[in-house]
Amino acid sequence: MRRFLLACLATLTLAACATAPTLRGTGDLGVVIERAAGRVQIVDTSTQRHLATVAGLGDLSHASVVFSRDARFAYVFGRDGGLSRIDLLTATLTHRIVQAGNAIGGAISQDGRIVAAQNYQPGGVRLFDATTLAPLADIPAVGADGRVSKVVGLVDLPNQHFAASLFESGEIWVIDARQPQQPVVKTYAAGREPYDALVTPDGRWYVAGLYGEDGLALLDMWAPTPSIRKILAGYGRGETKLPVYKMPHLRGWAMAQGEAWLPAIGRHEVLIAGVQQGWREQGRVAVAGQPVFVMARPDGRQVWVNFAFPNNDTVQVIDTPSRQIRHTFKPCKGVLHMEFTPKGEAVWLSCRDDNRIEVYDTTTFARLATLPADNPSGIFFTSRAHRVGM
């Protein structure tokens, strides 16, 4: 009888183990935007493989993603104004709303409770509950000149704040969202047509590129009385500005060796500004085309650059100590985005025109893996969940 009971118990234990779900963390997960199909792939960065696909996300032609604090949920901002919440562990779409007519990105608050969307049409910033996507506040983007503006460069800041730029009105806004249903906005005159922005990893400096003039607008969040200062003004003085085929992006966090590495609008150059030198220009690196993303490897030893058409088949790697191009290669057609693994041993490249993702070793530059993808664009890893401004 005792043997019979032990045998039954063993059988029940094996059956329970067979039906128990596979447990996993989220630290090595990420998403790849399949822009034309309105889908995202969920990928594993450690094994370099596709895990699942989530569809029904609308127009993803300029999609961006932020992650919840626990890195379980991805919030996808679509071009059609859609805001979607994806459970990465179950590969399901848990919530989706259409909150605007045209949107290009967003941010998540320091405590992970508020999702903010930046909108082109009708403009403005909207705040949502991160769990339910219930609306919390609608902040119209009306500048001091009375003009309604497209909002760009939205980032999270410490102490439940956000910063954003108004393109037409030429302003930078700092939004206090500690009471998210009654946000308080402070405005600063930035310059002509701010088009994108970054915030430094410590949350101190907000830097907006200016499309309408050579230079950038700098806001010191730690100053007793913050004000805008222009930096790198006139960097193209005396040169003929080239046609701009694709707007550069500053959200790549190109901070390395205590310096900011920035794409020059209408130039085949990467600009270097020294933070400890008052953000004054410290040098330039001539590159293969007009840079779009200028992204630093997590350790800051390398800066990777991709380019606008007609050089969008090329990637260059800059060695930051020497400020020299270390490696140039052509991985595929239409390199739209790059994303480093959390500690930077590998980089993932989206190859829109060749319908694939390429993974490269950042030390040897050897190709590690190729994953099929339908018109891929943005690549976003969950390590972003714990970084300011991402």
C-alpha cells in the first residue's frame, strides 16, 4: 500500500511539472517593430532568436517604445495616434487606444505610473495611467505666440517631470506631473524649430537640436533658475547646407567619455561637445553621409553611426578615445535603427529594405545572427526600462 501511494504521488508530481509554465525573466527581452505590417516581434537578446509576434498595432511607420519598471510591459506609440500595451511574457496585446491623429513617440515617468504621449496632430502631450491607459491629462501645445505646435523630444526626468519641445513655436516645456491630473508647465524660448532632443543619463541636461538654425538649445535642469543657452551655434558657418533626406535623431544617447556626440544637420559630420567644457565644441569627425543615429555603446568606447539616403546601407564605428573611424561596413540596405545589448557586447541592426535583422559583435565586428523581419524599423530592449530619457 505504501509503495502504491508513493507511486501515485510521484505520478502526480511529474504531471504537475509537465503542465507548469516555463518561468523566465524579462531582462534579455526586446521588441522589433515591423512597420508595414503593424506588428512587433518579441526577441531574446541572449539567444538571438525570435520568440513571438504580436499584431494589430496599427500604423507603425514611426513607432517608438518604452517599458514598464518591471520590464514586463512594452508601450508602443504608433504614427496613427495609437498607444498599445503589450505583455512580453504572454505575448498578448493587453490594451490599445487611439489617443491622437498623428503621434511619434512618448515616455514613461520615473515611478512607472504615468505614460506620456507626444503628438503631431492635434499636437500636445497627453498623460495616461500606465496600468489601464485611462486618460489623466491633456496638455495642448499652444506656444507663447499662440501657435499650435507639433511636439517632439519628449523625455522623462527625475521627480515625476517630463520635458518636450514645440517645433513651430520654438519652445521647450518642462512638465511637472507629480499631480498627473493637474500638471504644471514651465516654458522656455528655445530657438527656431527644435526637432528632437536628448536628456543626459543623470537627468541634468536637456539638449534640443534646432532644424531652423545651426546650433542646439541647452537647458540645465539643476540650475536654481533654469534658462536656455545656445551651444554649437554656427557650426556650419561658411559651408553650403546639403538637402536633408531624413531628420537626425538625438534619442540615441550619444554620451561618451564625458562628451556629447551629435549629428550635424545637413553635414557629413558628427559634432563633439565637452560637457565639462561648458558644452563647447571639442572636435568633429567626418563621416560617410548625413548621420541619423549617433549611438554610444554602453561603455562609451565606441560610437556607431548610420546614415540617411543615399548612404543608408552604411554603418561606421568611431573609436571615442582617438576620434577616428575604426570600422566601416555595409551590412544591408536601409539600416534604420541600432540597439545595443545591455552591456554592449553585440548590436542589433534593422534592415528595412532587406527584411531582416542583423546582429554583430561590437569587438570583432563579426556577424553573429540574422533574423527575418517584415520591413523592420525600431529595435528596443528592456534595458531601457531603467535608464532616464529612454
